[in-house]
Amino acid sequence: MMICIASDLHYALPEAISIDAYGGGTVDSKATPYGEAITDAFLQQMLRTRPDALLLTGDLSLSGRRSEHEALLEKLAVLREAGIPLFVLPGNHDLRGGAASVRGAALDAAERVSPAEFARLYEDYGFGAAAARHEASLSYRAALGPALWLLAVDVNTEAAPGRLQQETLRWAEAQLRAAAEAGARVIALSHQNLLAHNRLFRDGYTVQDGEALLRLYETRGVLCNLSGHMHIQHMEESEAGFWELASSSLLTHPFQYGTLELRADGFSYHTEALRFPEEAAARRYIWEGAYRQALRDLGEAGAARFFADVNEAYFAGCGEEMPQSGALWDALCAGEGFLNRYLRSIRDDAFRDHRTYEKTGL
């Protein structure tokens, strides 16, 4: 089987976004003004690739507005019509409990999407095909193939946003027991991360109280966990050898998605970048955002350019392409500001490639 994975589309209505008024100027700048072009390029690529399944790991919308979801669903319909199975999970931006504002505007109550409405809107994209649903969250289990199941675990509930509830854990354990009885392998899906991929990205990024779910995956033979949320392309292994593959946001350079190819004895993973006419402008928008923040915080143009280059490579998951030593590294890592600590965390990551992975001997 070939499965494609993308995360954090943050789709917004084009009329709600302008290059001048929205975003830019942060480490985590996304090419939001180019979101329409990126989304369209991604869907066209999926029509050409025709994966056996496509997984979207949350934050489908920018602010959780019903109008954003409805506009995105109009676009996703081309995949349904082409017979490409699509499975989605909500992120913290997608529901009324965690909706963000666009350009500071308050989110009107009529525009908020409840969990029940989310499941209804995306009925054709996982929820309607689910073999099992969890009543207290938007978690579900679905078949990707005759002996391959998807376990999508939602922790973006109104009762405990970002936190794994015990009833959700018990439900997940029951699904894994059912998989064992059926002789099925399992791929897990979440929006937030189960593992800490960077020491600075723990609170607000990893699933709160998620350790028990990780232990469950480690001991029940789950193939891997697919997540997103932090917008950085990154892979991490637990002490017990369980891997999580976190997809970067589709709105961050190089505007990439993951491809998981499964064989009888294992699987491989790699990322693929989109190509679209506005690609250079979108990349420049992101780089300049990081450069402006670095110039404010570090105060020197050469240091800001260095930071923007390193930041771009880190988000893309290509740490092996960064300069790995030098006086500028040492000088910037010696400081105590946030950007200095962030650079130290990148250097501690050992300049790894996070875009390819292979596992055999299953």
C-alpha cells in the first residue's frame, strides 16, 4: 500500500487573508497568503499520485470557522470523486474550543464548529467509514486495507483540550485488542505529538498524559504514530524503539507531504515537495518572517540571515544540510534569549535528516 500524509493545512478563505495584513515576522511564519495555491497544488498532486489512502493529521482550517471547513470540503470533493480514500482528524484550530482568530477578529458564535458538526461535515472522510467511534471524543478506527487498520486518537475535546482522557485510553486499548484478534496491523494518527521532538516543544505540543498511550503502542505492535501540530518535519524514537513521524505544515517550506509505503516485511517513508507557480514568493515570505524576528532579537543582519537559513532547514527536516560548526554558531548559541536557546536545541538535534525512514523485519 501507498499512503500519503499531510498536516496543518490551516485553510483560510482567500478574501480573509492579505499579504500586508496577515502574518510574517515570526520563527513559525506560514505562507498563509498563499494557502489557496498550496492547497490546490496539493490536491492536484494527490490526483496524479493516487495513493491508496490520504491522511490529514489536523488543523485543516486556520480559525475553525464553518465557512473555512465548508470551502475546504468543496475542494476535497475532487478526491472523493476520484475514489481516493481520505481520513481526517481535527486539530486544535478546527473546533470551537480551540479556534484562533484571523487578524484579531473575534470568532462569531454562528461560525463555530462543534465536535458533532465536525464529524458530520467530514462524514465522507473517515467518520462515516469508521468501524468504531468513541463517544467522548472524535477518535475512530477505520480499515485502510484488509489487514491494516487506522487508529485515529483525538485529544482536542472541549472537556480536556490537548489532554488524553482515561476513557479515550481505554477505548484505544479495546481497539488494539480487536486488531490483535483480527490479525490486523495498526497505524496510529494524532494531531499533537506523542513524543517530544525538541526540548522546547513540550508544553502545548505533546499530548498531555499521553505516556500511557505511548506505552500501549510500544507493547501492542503499532507500526508508528503519524502526527503534526508543531509544523516541523521531524522523526523521533522512544526508548523502546517506537517511532513517531511528525509532518511539517503544508504551509511551510518546502511545502511537503509524506509518503508511507508498506510491504509485507516493513515500510518506508519519505517526503515529497509541491511545485506551484507562487512557490518562490511563498518561500521568501516565510524566510523574511524569520529574518525580521531574528533581526529584532539578535540585532545584526548577518546573524539574522544565518538564523533564517537554519530555521528554514530545520522546519524542512533537512538538518544535514545546515552548516554544522563555526564561530557564528558558537556565538549565537552562547546567548540566553529564546532564539539562542532555540538554536542550541537545533544543534543538539545532531543535524539529522528527518525526511526519510525505513523499518524492516516486521
